[in-house]
Amino acid sequence: GLRHVLVRLRRLPLRYCVMRMFLALMVLALTVQPVLSQDWQLYENQRFKFSVEVPVQGWEDKSRPNSNGIALFPLEGCCAILVYGRILKEEFAKVQAAQVEKYRNEGRIIHDEAGWNMDLKAGPLGSHSYSSTYRGRTVELKGVVTCGGKLAIYVHIEYHMKAEDRVSAIRQRLIGSLKPPRGAACYEATKPGTRTKAKPA
């Protein structure tokens, strides 16, 4: 019975017990990992040559083929996710600063507007971010500038404040897996004639 098993376990060397536990954990990890990998997949954008991991299970992709990004909407509430590329024009800093001011005048609570006023042509490449809350709904925008300041790849998330805990892990994986174009890929992404829109369509 159970008592007999416990007595036998007490007589086993500690090293043997630790080894059995380690093997059991390895088997558990191997069985769980495929399930986790099925929830996310790699999205590669052919127009702007960037890639990012996006959630799959429970999400609907409403973007068109060959668009400038991907638009994901949940099947059961939560939030909306957009990841897209955008060609940066000379007037970018002025336009974005005006947009932030417009949001502020509308009554939005501005949490972050880091880098939106930066001169993309003068300083090193980097990123800019923006977030605000309006009527219980939060908008977050993270832009990674690449290709000599000619292109930015955006992660755009909209969600209700009640979904903050769920969004936190999604946000971390999206931004952590984002790979903007580099080197020769930048020429293809920014060559003359490349059209761009504010958001995926």
C-alpha cells in the first residue's frame, strides 16, 4: 500500500530521488513546449521586410495579403493588436507632436510620449513610444526606427484597462520578438514607390 511505498522511498539514496525528479521535469517540459508554440507563430511582412511573433489561438487576422502589417482582433474581447511598417517623412516629428497635443486636448490622459519630438535625421536610431487612456481604454504605440531613419516598425495595442494583466505578457513577447529590416533588406523596404498607410488595411 501507500505506507509501503513511502518506506521504500525513504530508503532510496537522495541522489537517486533527485535524478528521478529531474527526468520527470524534463519530460513535462517536452510535452508542454509544443502546446505553447502552437499559440504563437512567426509573421513575416514582405513589403517592409520585418518579422514578429504574434498570437494565433483565439485571434482573427483581418489584414490583407501584401499589406504593410498585420491586424489581429480577439475572438473574445481583450484587445486589438496591429504591427506595421511606415515610411518616415521629413515632417514626421512635427506631425506626431501635433497629434499628441490633439489627444491631450481631447481629454486623453497621456502616460508616455518619449521620443515623439526627436529629430530622426540628427540623432542615433532608436525608438519612440506613446500611450494614453481615454474612457477606460488604453492605446499604446511603440515605434522602432531603422534603415537610416527612413522607416519605423510599430507595435500598436489597444485594450480596456481591465485587461492590463493579460496584455502585459502579450506586449512583452511582441516587442521582444520584433526584428526590423537591416542592411540590404532596407533598400527593398524603402525604395521609391513603396506605398505606406498609417495602419494595416
